[in-house]
Amino acid sequence: MNNELFIRSGSQEVDFALLKDGRLIELHKEEEGNNFTVGDIFLAKIRKTVPGLNAAFVNVGYEKDGFLHYHDLGPKVLSQLKFVKSATSGKLKDFSLTNFPFEKEIDKHGNLNDALKSNQSILVQIVKEPISTKGPRISSELSIAGRYIVLVPFSDRVSVSQKIESTEEKDRLKRLITSIKPKGFGVIIRTVAEGKKVAELDKDLQNLTERWTAMCKKLQGAHHPSKVLSELNRGASIIRDMFNDSFSAIHIDDETLYLQIKDYVQEIAPKKDNIVKFYDSNVPMFEKFGIERQIKTSFGKTVSGSKGAYLVIEHTEAMHVIDVNSGNRSNKQKTQEGTALEVNLIAATEVARQLRLRDMGGIIVVDFIDLANATHRKQLYNHLRDEMKDDRAKHKILPPSKFGLIQITRQRVRPEMNIKTREEDPNANGSGGDENGEIEAPIIVINRINEEVKRLFKKDYKKITLDTHPFIAAFLTKGFPSVRTKWFLEHKKWVKIQPRDAYTYLEYHFHDKDGELIK
């Protein structure tokens, strides 16, 4: 397995594309000014409690109040409230929790009004970003994630990731962490901690306790609401959560971001810092590595899989529905059952990829092709579980129903990634062409490009690059003599033509020899 991470920086946003063996499996976008990222911790105030929901609405600075349910308070919420009151007033100077007197735990099935009151100060963490018309979902059970462990203040519990299968390794890690963790803090040991030595775990633990102390120092005199601890940026958090020996390259096209990521990789894996590479070229990175083309072909209602099978993905108000179709595979196998199994296995792989790629959450129902054989149904179910093993989002898969449906629930913590793959009809009348079926718009854009080329050569530009849609690029460069060749014969200057998958049909831009946009 070969993982590559591509980080593209724009003026207002940063895109992260994760490729596994050359195939795009995750796509994330971090927009400038997004103040409500999963993991951020806020000092906030309870605006009002709602006994009927057993929940409270909390002002975290978003246009809609954050939703805090009783089950998200955490058993030690009374201790946290007491700590926050002392820290904000300046009475508390020691933030280690070693000598802090804890309050009793709240009842697991209690009432929120017994724990919280309106206008109380409280520390809350974003567990679900604002989606659609809803405000952020929050929790007062705080956790600070590191490379190998997660630090949980106001707890004493030590737990180990279920993905570590060895009982001996679980016991070893639990003993190590119990011996070094500070009093008043719980620890969750992450999967990547498997096989790590005590020095590495201790270093991670020290970094997290330092972050906790730095956060607590901000509490005194802080206004309400205010962010007191920020989650790492998306690039660093992806690397923190997924980085392993399978990563072969991290490409970044922004120098400042490159230096930040390189420093972070040096900190968590000093021997692998050479895989962080600065991409410096006039050809956009996503174009150069074929990512833009994969984005265009992977999003949309219909998604093609390998060997002709394809999916139809539709989003309703209540759930996502995915239909599996055999395409041209129907005559490849000797039996109908064999065809159905082969198509279903191919589709299951693509379904797992699509869930991660689009970050689809909630209820997902997949209508696979019916399988009569119980062994085949179990094989399909196990295959889908294996394909989704690397998915970081919490998920649950149910066995196929009597109707051949597989139901999946997948945690949704941020808005679904939605890429527009359809373009408006370039014709003004929207008819798709005139009575002869001829489309006028591309010819018009060719004429515009011709006029632009003449104008630029008159201005004595020595070297010109034209970025345009692949269809337009092909029209200008194919055949003999091509349009570009005619330009050369007429003006004695060569135009470099760069196909851009990201462009719409009628979009084009000229650049000078330094890659600067010619306006």
C-alpha cells in the first residue's frame, strides 16, 4: 500500500487530497475563517436549558447556539465547572489537577437541570461542525488528541484502542501509560501506539499536558465565548491520525505551509521528513498528478467502477441511497450468481471509497444485486467490512437483509464534500445547439482565443502559455496544420497549451513566461 498526500493552497482555502496506490480516497477542504473545527475547545456560557430535550443550548459564538445533550456532559462535569470558575477568576494557579479536589460524578440517567444552570461558564469541545441549518454539536467531556495518545482531563481511566488485537500489547501499553500519566487525567491509547517505546509515549504525553496548561492560562479574564484551544490544521491532523510507513510522499504547493508540515513531520517521524516535498511548477499540482480528473469522475450521481460496474448515488432528506448496477459485466461469467457476486465485490470496494471521499454520513442504504447463496452474501459482507477498515469515521455495517440491502451508519462530524460535476449549457438559449445540432459556443471561444493571441503577440510577449479545457486544447493542437501551428507560421512565436481538467468548457487564461496571469 502506497499513500500520498497532496496539499493545495488557494487564496481562501486549502485542499487536501489523499491517494492510495494512485486512487483518490479522501478529499478535504479547509476554508479560511472556519472557527468551528472538530476538536476546537471554547470557553462558553450556558444560554438556556431545555428539560424536554434534557439538553442545553450554549453560546459558542456561532449564529446558532451549540447543542449540548446530558449524555455529552461527561461524568465529571461538576468538577470541570468548579475548575473553570476558579481558573477564570484567577484563584487557581496550578492547572495540573494533581491536588484539585474532584466533585462527585453525575448520575448516568440524571436530569440536565441538576448539573447545569443558565449563564454558567463551561468548557466545551466541538464534536460536530455546523451542518445545514443546525449549530455545532458540542461536548463538555474534553479530549486533546496527540500522535499516540488522547489526553482526557478530569478522568483517571486508561483505555486502549480496540484495533490493537494483541492482548499482551494492550496490557504492556496500559501498564506503561498508568505508570507515567499525571493524576487527574485519563488517557486513550491510539492504534499507532502499538509497539512504541515508553520514551515516545512520554514525549507525546508531555506535549499534551503542555497544551492543556497553555489553554488553562488563557481562561483568566477571557471573554465569553472565546476559543481557547485550536485543533491542528487539517493537513497536520490528517498526518497525525494516518501517518505511517506506507506514506511515500507529501506534496505541498505553498512554501509557508510546506515549512510548517515539514517541521511537524520532523517532530513525529524524524526519519521520514524527506518525503515532504515542495511543489514548484507552473502546471497546477492537481492537474500534474491527475487528481483534478479523478475529482471530476468520482463525484456526481453516477460513478463508474472497474470492469464496467457502476453505482448510482442519490441523497434524500433522510438517508443516502446507493444502487449497484452490473453494466457490461453481465456476460462475463458463466452463471448469473457468479456475475452478481463479482459485480457486488467490485461495487463494495467503490462504495467504501465513495463514503470516505464524499465524507457521507448518517444512514446509507446500498442495494446490491441479489445473491441466492448465503456463503456469497457473507463473503460480500466481510469484503465490505474489510474495505472500510481504514475509514477513520465511526461506522457500523449490518449484514444483508432479505431484500439484499446492506445498511450502514457512518458518523458525520462536518458537512459532506460536494463537488459540482455538471456545467450549465454554454448556449444562451440553453437548447444544446441549433436546429442542425451544432453548438456555437466553442467556436466563439476559439475566435476569442485567436483574437487574444494576435493582441498578445503585438504586445511583444516572448512566451505565452494558454490554460484551457481539454476539449478546446485538443481542438487547438490536433491535426496538421493545427491552429497552434498556424499561429506559429503567422507570428513566428510558439504558444504552449496546457489542458486543465478543472476548467469549464468556455474558460481559458493566458500566462506569461513567469507564469503570471495576463489580464
